[in-house]
Amino acid sequence: MRHFRQLEGPQARHLFHRQPEPFGDEADRDILAVALGATLYAPATRPDLADTIRRRAARGVCSMVIDLEDAVADDDLDVAKKQTVATLDLLAASEDPNPLLFVRVRDPESITEIVSQLGPGGAVLTGFVFPKFGSASGPRYLAALADAQEQLGRPVFGMPVLESAKLVHRQTRDHELTQIAALLAKHRERVLAVRVGATDMCSTFGIRRDRDLTIYDVRVVADVIADIVNYLGRADGTGFVITGPVWEYFADHERMFRPLLRTAPFEESDAVPFRQYLVSRDLDGLLREITLDRANGIQGKTVIHPSHVAAVHALSVVTHEEYSDALDILQVDVGGVAASEYRNKMNEMRPHRSWARQTLLRARVFGVANKGVSFVDLLTAMVTV
């Protein structure tokens, strides 16, 4: 699997200074965590599930979750589990590369149940997503994951979703995060990334975020995200990759506020009609939220619509300027300050070192854009390919 593999030949050479590297289940955990990118959820009850996963992979999706939780009605759960197993077994015979595949279960017992029924599908299962993960439920999820890894005889990763009321409520949050941090630290090699469940967090207050706003405008939820990053996203070797919450809108609507996309970048790329397309699909709000995710220490994003994938991936590509700065910072061991090669900022060699390392890791899986290539060029290429 490789990001942007749908872009080939002259088009790829025009866009990329450094091409994205291929990766698979056997890759280093840090690489896989960054490579998740836009993780697309699909209901386990979808009748054409295996074909859907193949089509999405061909269009650039590199990680998917087969959902047995909120997307499945209670009466359909048994059928959904059987279809999940059948789909994984079917995809194991595919000649084309599969995306990183996860199953979101409802409880730890479902992990054991699914793994015990898998045939060849065990070879394509990357891991499980743990909903409403907390200090009480976490040990059972992680124990079931360890048993699954032993039964399958290969690494299987877990991705806890932080969304419970204990995390949201101010008076219990610090204690809960302290316990979660200690628990995840004991199972570091099995935890691929920590996901943020903002929809359930909003539900705690009876809130549904409007499409004209980002999750960072919903202060009670933004405060929780900030604390999750503070406890679990540190760059000192104790942290994890934290992925951004879902953007749930994908169709036109009557607007109260002006669009969030400036016109100038699209005029420079001769893509003004494309800007209108993005605005009409509410993707301008998504693009702003992805940018704020990155500014707040978050990488990748949960998505529920295929049209969101290209936006997440276009903004994950390392710009030529970022790459140049990162290389300059990491080639100096003695600290100090120097002007950027782009002559528009100062690079501080010690404070910016963690950022530079993370940037070069992202460059490996998402590539580096050529000088003068913007996210508009990348996004236009992916939408029109």
C-alpha cells in the first residue's frame, strides 16, 4: 500500500519532490500510525462490503474500519459479525493491496469471537478499534487484543477511542486521563494510535456541531482534546499519534457565514471553479478543521465519506518549505538559530527538533511536494484523477 498510488508518471513527478514510500502491516509501528491518514469507516452490514473496500483502496484510501458499533442496529449485530469475518477472508485472496483494515467492536468479547472464526482473513486484519475506551473497560480490551495476537501469530494493533463522559466531565478528566496514560504505556507496542470521539463528547451536552464551525469552536470539546494531547501526545517518547475526530457533513446547505477558503490560492492554480465545488460540499470547513488538527498536535482523521479522504491526504503532504526547514534543523546538533532557506522565518535548532523529526516521518509516507506545488494542486489532482 502507498499513498497517492493513483497518481502516476508525469503527474506524480510534477507534484512530488519526494515520492511517498510504500508500507504494510509489517512496517514500523510509528510509520503505520502516521500512515493511517484518513481512516474511512464502513458499516459491517453493507452488502457489497468487500467490493467497497477494494474500490476505496483503488481510489487512495489506505486505512478502513469495518464498523460493528454505532453503524449497526442491535438486531443486525450477529449478521454483521459473520459478514465481517467473511469479508476479511475474501479480501485475503485479493491480488491488489488491501488498506490497513480494522474492526470496531462493541465489547472485548467480540474480539475473541471474531478472531476465533477467521480463516485466511487473519492475515489482512491490522487490528481493532475500542469504542468508549476508559480506565474501567481498557484492561479487558487490551487483554483480548493480546490473546488475539497470540492466536493469530502476528502483530495486531488496538486503537482506543476516547469519548466517555468521565473524560468530558471536568471534575473526573484528569484522574481518568492519568489512569488511561498509565494503562496504554504498559501496552505501548500494541497501541497504534489514539482516536478522538468528538460526536459522543458533544452528546454529553446535547450539542451537535454546525457545519459552519470546526470542533475547535465547540469549547467544551476543544478543552477535552487539548487535555488528551497534553497527556497522550507528548513528543518525549511517552506519547502516541492522536487522530482527529470525524467531520460529518458532505452536502450543500444554506450558509450563515462566509466560506472559510480564501480565493487567492485557487486563482494562483487556475482552480477557482474547484474552490466553489469544495465550498458547495462543505469541504472548506473540513480543510480548516484539518489545519487546526495539525496545529493542535493531531495527525490523520476519522472520516465517514469518501470525498473527505483527498482533503485529509492533500494536507498531509509535507511542503517543500517544511522539508527544507526540517533537514536544516536536524543536521545541526549544537543548537543555535538560523534563517530558513526560504528567508521568511528563524529555525531554532533545539526547540524545533521534535517537529522536524515528525515532519520527516510524515514525509516518508505522504511524500514531499515540489517547490511551488500547493495543497490546491494536490487536491485537484486527486479529485479529478
